Amino acid sequence: MLLMPAASIIIPHWNGKHHLDDCLGSLRRQRFTDFEVILVDNGSTDGSQAYVQEMFPEVRLLALGQNRGFTGACNAGILAAHSPIIILLNNDTETDPHWLDAILDAFHRRPDVGSVASKMLLFDRRDHFHTAGDFYRLDGIPGNRGVWQRDVGQYDREEEVFSACGGAAAYRRAMLDEIGLLDDDFFFSCEDVDLGWRAQLAGWRVLYVPTAIVYHKLKATGGSVTGSYYDGRNFLYLIWKNYPTSLLRRHWRHILRAQLRIAQAALRHWRGAAARARLRGQLAGILGLPKMWPKRRAIQSRRRLADDSLTSRLTPIDDN
């Protein structure tokens, strides 16, 4: 009988062969060694599959044969894994040797924690943050804590956050079995925040662990136009699916004002392709309300967290 590894690391991949030495090489240097790596290939045409098989034979290659996007690749990897801890990791990252050990220690110490967020620093400026976990504001705007800030110890404390950035997000299998996997309708962005919403509503905790360090080649994959479209659409998807009606009644004006500010900023930069993509995304988000409504009913029916407790996990609105 084969023993199950303590953790499964899922790496979604598409034409990123040039990242693999840094990413997979760093996983070879982990101090904790009881884990498996599943690289999910979205139909790469740059020789990635043969390279992995030759240079990293310990990696389990799952070839999808087509591009299913970030969410599709991650979900395929999660379904192929059976470990009690599931970790999503971008291919354009490098992990600190103690990264996995810190993640598993946090899960062991905190049985109420369903997700662990890593301390993500920039690959080429290792004293600057990508994220110290995600926040979600009461006006419906998500974001990365500490983004672009210099690391001077301001996020050296282990603490609860709203969600874990999908570039290096760890999940307890028991939580995923309860709340579901990533939503394929999000495809590219905010899928991690959506999962964080479902975790919070179900009563799970999300913990930021500053000793779980990852270096990220931010914006090495994807593009501003693509990201702008999906952000514009998926910010609204998050609200339609997850924001409880009782809180919507209190904060709908702030939510509307935040969306109008986004649209106005895009209109001021109308000549830019990214600005136009953001507006198209907002329109798609509005039109996507009927698609999100059945999911909303299912999520809200399983909600365990009361308004006061949920509000305490959200970031206050900054009207400035």
C-alpha cells in the first residue's frame, strides 16, 4: 500500500519552460520532503513537457492538451491529487527552503485554518512585497496587502487575512471538499478571493504565515489588457456570488461608488487598451449576474458566519 504524501503542490503551466529551473529546482531544495509535485500543462508548445520529463522526472506531469486557463488547470491538478494539504503555486516563482515546512506547521497548529497565505516577495527585488495575503474591502474591492512596499518588518507577524493569493495558496483538503474548488467562470483573476469568500462564509480561517516565503516574477505571465478585463468583470462576480444581502443593504452605496470610480478612471484613459478592457469587463460583469445567481443561492444557504463576525474580517472603507 502506497503512503499518501503530506502535501500536493499543483503548478498550472503554459509555455513557461524558462521558469521551470527556478521553480522546480527550489522545490528540490525544500527541507520538508514528504510531498508530490503535479505540473498541469495547458497545451504548451515550447517543449515544456519533454523538458520536465527529462530534467525533473520526480514531477508528475498532467498534460491537458488544451488551455483551460488558470482555474481549469488548478482544478484538474486538485482532482488528481489526494493529499490532505493542497498547494497552488505559480510556475514563475522560487520557494524558500523552509516554505513548505512553515505551511504544514501552521495547519498542524491551527485546525480551524482552512487556508494559508505565503509571504510573497518580488523575484528581482527581494526586499519588496508582492503580497502578504489578500484583503477585501466593504465596498467590494479586493487587493494585496503590502503590494510594492519595501519589506521593513511590517508584515512579520502571523495573522488572519481574508484570502491567500493564488500564486502560492495552501488549502486544507477537508475545506475544499466542503466549499468546492476554484470557480472556472472566473478563469484568470479573483478566483482566489472567491474561494476566500466561500471559506470565510463557511467559518474557516485564513492565516498569513510570514515564514512561508516565495519569490514571484510578478507579471512574468499574463498581460495588463487581459488582467484589466478579468478584474473588471470578476470584481462584480465576487459581489454577485458572495456578498451577503444583509451587508449589501448597508453598503450598496459604497459599492456603487467604488465601481463608478473605476469606470471614471478608465474613461479618463480611454485611449489605453487596458482602460477599454476594464470597461468591457465591467459590462460583462453586469451581464453575468444571472449566471452567478444560482451559485449565490447555494453559497448563502451554507453560510455559517454572522454579519458581525464577517464584517470584522473585511477591511473598512477608505473614502479618501
